[in-house]
Amino acid sequence: MVDVGFTQAWFKDEGRFVKKSLRVAQQLRYKYLIALEGNDIASGLKWMLFSDSVVLMPAVKVATWALEGTLQPFVHYIPLKPDGSDLLQMVRWARSNDGKVREISRRATLFMYDLLFHPDAASDDAEVRSILVKRYEAGVRLKGAPRAC
């Protein structure tokens, strides 16, 4: 029902859990995609949300310019427990709720479409960048360094 593995191994018994990496085009053939944060963000989340597949993932811990923190479970994605222990249960739910899953996928795609292509997207992006720079400035103060304008 679920075919997962590591694409790189840093532990013993490498052959048992390691699988070949799939390109995005290959992953798009699947109805369900799993997005997991690694050291920080789930790097593939944006294209996954924009696809026709539905995303299964734990709640977002790290947000970026894509406003991942505003995504809602069962609206934009199918939620998973942080440890993924309910993955099979949620896949079963998805398989028995195809209409709801299609709607979740549609809303996720619309979320990304609006973020990227809405007429206000460019000004929204500029505002987000400005806020990020101010937050970065506030968090990083070097002794003797001049303040940015």
C-alpha cells in the first residue's frame, strides 16, 4: 500500500531501506504524496501542493515565503501524526474518501496558484521579503556593524 525508502543511507544495512530516487515527473504519477520536513522544510512541498496529487504530512513546523503555516488539515492536505505512525490509517481514509481527497487536492493547488499567480502576488511577495529582512536584521546584530537602511 505504501512504498517508501531512503535515497541515501548513513547507517548499517544500507540495502534494506534504500531505494532509487524518483524524479518529480515520476512522483507525479502517484495519487498520494508524502511531505516530510528534514533538517528544516519539506523541500518538495510546494510542487506537491501544486500537483494534482494529494499531500499527506504532519503539521508544518517551519514556514517559508509559501506561508505553509496557514495550510489547514483536511483542507489543503491530509494530516499525519508527527511520527507518521498513522500513515496507513490515513491512506486507508483517503482511499475510501476519494471525493474529499480530490477537493483537498484542488484546494491545495488553488492555494499555490493564488500564491504564485494572483494579480497581487508580486506586491505580496515584496511585503513578505521586507518582513523577512526586518526579522533577520532584528535577530542578527553584530557588534560594531552598521544598521541597514
